[in-house]
Amino acid sequence: MSKKMPPTPMLDQLESGPWPSFVTGLKRLAEDGDKPSAKIMQGLLGQLEHSYQTRKGYWKGGTVGVFGYGAGVIARFSEQAAQFPESAEFHTLRIMPAPGFFYDTKTLRQMCDIWEEHGSGLIALHGQSGDIMFQGCRTEQVQPAWDKLNAMGFDMGGAGAGVRTAASCVGPARCEQACYDTLAAHRAIINDFTDDIHRPSLPYKMKFKFSGCANDCANATQRADVAILGTWKDDMQVDQKEVQAKVKQLGRKEFINQVIRMCPTQALGLNDDDTLDVDNKSCVRCMHCINVCTKALKPGKEKGICVLVGGKRTLKIGDLMGTVLIPFMKLETEEDFEKLVELAHNMLDFFADNALEHERTGEMIERIGLVNYLEGLGLELDVNMINQPRTNSYVRTDGWDEEARKWAERKTSAAE
Ligand code: HEM
Ligand code: SF4
Ligand code: SF4
């Protein structure tokens, strides 16, 4: 153990609870021999303890960057540099993750080596932003660390008022529920928006996230301005023998409690012979019954995506979940992907032209109205553009008959 470990009586208390503590991780790095990274972490622990003692934070921002990029390095300077000089500069590099968060161990080891050489050794895999957070770097080490990460094939993530780093669920690579190729969609969007990620020039941030089904493992609906979720259009696939086996396993009462009664739209019924009756027209593709009965139930065969717009955490107005913008589109052929990228560009352009400073897409839509947003994007109004299933906050009943006639006409001509 290094002799220079600062005393940390208050931080030590955080290790006494039943759960693993981040303090243990910080100490492990700080005790890692005579490495420069260990010294940085000793300084950090010292300052953190000091912060706990005084109940004050001592980090301030600033501007640090790498050549060619206007974003991706989050600068942090200590106001206690005289007392803790080793961690006086503690910048973070945001590095974009691999789609679906796939890495091999060689890649991870290489990342650790680079960060022990140039930074503090502290890596968050992954931050809420979706990035790999390489935390704790002195200003003069930022460029050399970045050059090595870049040479591995990785790119800088988004920060500031631009397109942010995207994130995708593991999708078809490992998950049977995936209704589209989340990894390919993630890549298609990122490759087309690289400039907007690296050089922020929007009113505020804009995020794209990709989940293969409504389980939304990428938390896209809550946090992404543009959430792309997998769904299906036809009937869900039911293996009635497996349904019967599941009923037997759980017992009728539990099956009814866990599956039938939990369906948000009462679309399920249990037949007398313990097979399942699915009212597919009422099913809103929430995934609940499929999650419980993984062998018996699957998404339908006509798979595709649903695009939601406007999710975000609290800002000018409170938290917003995404509103359905495109109820269903296929995402299989090259043209389908091009259509998605074109839609994303239209959304970004409209946001760039119409949002106020420091306003997210969801807030802009609340301010100008969904109808105007749709008009701006050249999209036809559709009853499936919902905020929450069965409680459509955007319904207006003036001119109802005329709008209903137009909608019916559109449906008929689409079917022809
Ligand atoms: C001036 C001081 C600081 C400010 C204003 C600040 C602000 C922020 C903000 C706004 C985020 C983004 C949260 C989000 O993605 O929703 C963030 C993330 C984060 N910060 Fe800080 N931060 C500061 C200092 C630090 C320091 C010194 C550390 C580490 C020692 C740190 C560690 C992190 C981590 C790990 C995240 C990622 C969390 C996540 O994405 O899951 N921050 N910070
Ligand atoms: S969102 Fe759906 S497809 Fe993606 S990992 Fe989760 S369950 Fe699987
Ligand atoms: S997917 Fe959800 S809405 Fe559809 S039948 Fe199952 S529980 Fe009901």
C-alpha cells in the first residue's frame, strides 16, 4: 500500500453498509503502487473527504478540448489545488460506446492501460449519457490519451448543445424480443450525425436512443428526444401448449394474477382449456405478458419500429416521456434505414430552427403544439400518435367528423 493515502474517516463510513461502495473502488485505484494514476486518486480521495467535512463542493468547470472537436471533454478544475495538487485537474473524456455495449476483454484491458498511463484509472462503463466516462485527466494528458483511444477505433462522444452520444440495447445480438436491428440503426444514425456530435451548434442537446422492444432497456422513452422502439403490427405469436404448461407451472390463480390481470388494456382472457385468448386489436404491445411467458408468447412476425419524440428529464418544464410520432414503420431494407435517417434529419432541422435557447424538443412541442410540429415535419396527423395509451392528451373534437372522414380516406387509399 502507498504511504500517501490520506485519512478518510468520513468516506470510510460509506464502506460500512451492506452494499459495495464506490469508496472501495476509489481506494483500490489509489493504493495501486507508485503509478501516476494512483497519486491522482489519492488527491481525489483527500479532496472528497475534505468536501464531506466542510459540506462543500470544490470543482469548477472550464474549457479543455482536443484538436478538431468542439465537444467530448468535460473540464473539471479543483478550487483546492494547493491542498490536493495531484487531482487539481480532473477532466473527463466522453467516449462513444459500442452499439449494444459490446466489447471484447482485449479492448477493455487496452482502455484500462491507456487510462492508467494518462489518467486516474477511473472509468465509468457507462454513464447515463451512454458514454464510456474516462474520468480524471490532467490537461496536458488529454490529447495523448485521446489519440490512443482514437487509434483503437473509438470516437469522442457528445456534450453541450449538440447531438449527444446514442445508446442502444443489446437487440438481436442476444435478445429474442428484438423487433429490429438496434445495433444497425444506432450505427446508421451516428454515422450520419457525426458532425453534430462533435461540433455542437443546436439550441440545446438532442439524444437518439434505440430499444428493440417496449421493454426499452436503453430507457429511450424517458430520456431521449428521439426514441426508437421495436414493435409489431400483426398478431403476437402464441404457442398454446407452452401457455398450458405455464398455467400448470404457476397455477390458474397466479397465472390470472400475473398475466391476465396485469395486461394494461384487458386484452387477454384465459380459456377453459387453459389456452390464451388474445384480443390483438386491444393489445398495445407493452411486452408484459411476453416477458412473463417467454416460451409461450412472442412478438408478431411483422416487426418494425415505433418512433417517439420529446422524452427528457426536468428542465423548463417537468419530466416528459416520448409521444408516439411514427406508430409503425418497417426497418429492414436499406431504403427503410434511409427513411429513418431522413426523418431524424428533419427532426433535427426543425429543432435547430424553432427551439428556444436551452429548450429540449419535448418542451418545444409543448410550446408550439404537436399539430404544428407535425406540419413542420410534413407528417399527417394520426390517432395513434399518443402520449399515453388510452388517454390521448392531444385529442380535439372540433371538426371531428371531417377529420375522421379524412383519416378513413387515407387508410383506404393506403390499403389499395
Ligand atoms: C463542477 C463540477 C461538476 C459539475 C458541474 C458536474 C456536472 C455533471 C453533470 C451535469 C453530469 C451529467 C449528468 C447526466 O448525464 O444526466 C455529470 C455526470 C457525471 N459526473 Fe459530474 N460534475 C462535476 C464534477 C464531477 C467530478 C469531480 C466527478 C468525479 C470525480 C464527476 C463525476 C461524474 C460522473 C461519474 C458522471 C456520470 C454520471 C452518469 O452519466 O451516470 N463529476 N456531472
Ligand atoms: S429492449 Fe427489448 S430487445 Fe432490447 S434488450 Fe431489452 S428486452 Fe431485449
Ligand atoms: S403485450 Fe401487453 S397489452 Fe399486449 S396483450 Fe400482452 S400484456 Fe396486454
